[in-house]
Amino acid sequence: MVESTLKQLKRLLETEGAMLKGFIEREKINRKELKKLKEIQEKKRELLSKLLELGCQKGDTWKDVLQVAMLSLQNKDSLISLLKLYGE
């Protein structure tokens, strides 16, 4: 869950960065682009809230966030192992 949230956040940040770079190079922005940028920023806020719900803390470094992601993956692997063991 943390891993997919981080991937989504990364894609949004890359898209936002490319858009901002284009705006700076052109020195203008239209209403449609501004609306898209606002949508991206809202989605970023949602993803950051989701990360907080998944165990990340405000002020965490990327290292802390990645540790939470790794723990999440380890827990997922452990659950899959238990399901395989007791599911048969």
C-alpha cells in the first residue's frame, strides 16, 4: 500500500515538475493548465494524507518513509506465507 502510494506520488511530482518547467519556459499559463495543476496538487495532498494514515509521520525523511514501505512489504510477505501455510 505504501509502495503504490509512493509510486503515484512520484508520478505526480514528475508531471507537476514538467508542467512547471513548461510554464516557466513559455512564461505563460492558460486556465486549462492551471486547473490541471490544481488537480495535481489536490491529489498530492490526498496521497500525503494516505501516507500519514499508513504509519508515516509528519517530518519523516524519505528514509523513514521507505522504512515504513519496507515494513509494509515484509508484513505482506509474512501474511502471504501464513495464508499459504494455513490455507491448504
